[in-house]
Amino acid sequence: MKKRKIYFLLALLYLMGTSYLFACTIFYAARNNMVLSGNNEDCSDPNTFMTFYPSEAGKLGWVKFGFQNGFPQGGMNECGLFWDAASTPYMAMPYSEEYKEKYNGVLMQKVIEECSTTQEVVAVFEEYYCDDLYNAQYLIGDSTGTSIIVEGDEIFGSNEDFQVMTNFCQSQYEPGNFPCWRYNTVKEMLQNGDEISTVSFGWILSATHQQGNYPTQYSNIYDNKNCIIYLFRNHNYEEYITIDLSQELEKGFKDYNIPSLFSSVNMIYPDYEEVVNSTSVTFRWEGKANCTYELYCSTDPGFSDCEPILIESFDFIKTTTPGLNLLFSGIFISGFLGLLRKRVFLKLIPVFFVVFILLGCSQNSTSPSGDDIIEFSQTVENLEPDTTYYWKLIAHSDAESDFSSETVVYPFYTTGN
């Protein structure tokens, strides 16, 4: 009986696919002379990776984003061709099985290494199919403003200047009756918006991110025309890394653990558009203890000619704990009393020694570890009154990479004299 129950559950999960376990949101738009793509990658596995593959004979250079198993979840090549995958319920592919050749490798890797436009991508999928398409679909967009969705036997474009894909098969539903709040949210925001930008795409990613057991582990905004990628981690859309794909590919093959590149920055004060009743401001933020931060504050939102303030992590890590301070105070007081009563002091020395060892081994006696989140602060004085200022942070993690993360820009207003 137990075996039957197990087989039933496995069969049910197979029929359901993995759409309830790995929910992803992917979208693409071409508007106001811009071509942008975006995706939220939702999964229980926080071990995410970014890998750069330089071009070689007959193969385009590209970047891969994915998880620890190494299977490519999405990415972009040097021509601005982007793709990302989303899991779906099981889809039969009778046409592909009869008329196409089954590709035994990673078909999307072949596509991203050989194609520069969606027209070329369609030609590949007219000839090949792969096992991945039984339980997944792809949204693919190029730098010219054209995108497609590959869904089982189906390949279809869009009648609008954008295309959206989540974890259901659109061919199985009537338009306007799609069963996914994330899909509907993206579509509504793109329809109601005028111009597209990296900022508007960031708002869409934030509006559709997931939390709980299967949170958004990383997010991307791709500038397909310029081959620039903005990478976010753990649905924190205040901190991002800018990736110039052409420059990174020139460095050769590189593989990075995505979490190690970020400093987990949370900007605390001044908040967005906050009024500060002073010309002296103590900036506060949270971040990883082992990171170095550059604080920028200026009346220019572009921070031109702004000299950053460098904040080293060790400036905020205390090497002495309250417990040890109390111990040293006790020794001092007892030593003073010992001058009066020498025998009492000599008897207390072993006791102080034991307490010192215990406190030295306690958790509170150690400095924060590299991944601990601590609060930083920095005071800036002599700001102009009744003035709009802007501030941001650039964070340098201890990862062995050239990447630095950057926060969004927060405006604030000063008053007083």
C-alpha cells in the first residue's frame, strides 16, 4: 500500500510538472528605441551561478545563469540574443517526435552559441526538439525587437511590442483568461506604461517576485542592444551589479557564485525622499560585515565630481566585548581591593582566569563573520539647507572578482541652517 501511494505521488508530480515548485517570470519588450528583457528566477536552491564562455571557432560568446547542477537556465550571447526557461506541466509533442530530430545535448546551448536573431532560432527549432521541452518552455528575444516563445510543438511570437511568459502553456488557454497573477501583473504594467526603462523593468520584477519556500533567488534586466546586464539577488532590488558582457567575455572563461558577489545592502537612512531637519546627516545602512563601502552624496543625481567616502569594514567591528570589559573592570577593582587585602586578591586570581577563558570562547567575544549583516553609519556635515541631495553606495565584497555592487539612488531634502 505504501509503495502504491509513493508511485501515485510521483506520477502526480510528473503530470503537474514543476510549475508549482519553480515559478519564474520572464518578459521582453521593444519600445522607445530600447530593447529590454527581464526575468525572476524562483527556486528553493540559493546556490546560483554565473558563467562566461568566450567565443571560439564557430561559437558565439555568451553568459549563462543557473543553479548548482550546471544546466543553463537562461543567458545572453554577444549579439544580444537572450533567453530564459520556465517549467510547465507536462506537454506531449507528437509533431516534434514524428517530424523533428531529437537533440541529445543541451539544445538552448546550441542556439545561443550559433544564433544571433530569432529568425535563426526558429530555423533550429524547426529541425530539432529536446527532452527539456516536455516540461519547460523558452522565451527568446533578440536585439532587433523580435521575440518568440517555444512551447512544446508550438512556436509563436507576439502581436504587441512585448511578450510575457510564466509557468503555464498559453496555447491551452483563451486570451484574457490566463491563470497566473504574475503573468497578468507584467502584462498590465507593460500595457499601462509608456516608455520602457531599466527602472520600469525593476518595478515589474519587484511586483512579481516570490518569497516563502521558493523565493526569487536572482533577477536580471538585459539591455539587448548594448549587451549590458543588471543582476539582482534574493529579491533585493536596491542592490545590483552591472555586467558589460563584451568586456567580461574578453577576460576568458569565468565562473562565479552569485551570492558571493553581493553585500546584502539595505539602505536605512535617509529613506527615499525623506526630509532631514538638519544640514548634518548620519547615513545608515546594513550590509555584510567584511565588505568595504563607498558613500556618495551630492546635489547631482549622476554624482559627477563627487568624491566618495570610503568606509572600511574593520572600522565597525569591535574586538572587545561587554563581557570582557566587565571582566577587566572586575580585575581592576579587585586589584585595588587586593592592595588592602592581599590574601583575598590572590584567591580571586584563579576565578578570574576561568571566567576569562569562558568569555573568550563565548559567541559574543568574536567579531562578526564575513556573511554577518551589521549596521554601518557615516556622518556628513555642512550640507546646504533647503536643498535636494542624492545618495548611494558602492559595495566591494571579499569575492575574488572585479565586480562591485551598487545601490539605487535615494533623494532626500535638507531643511534648517
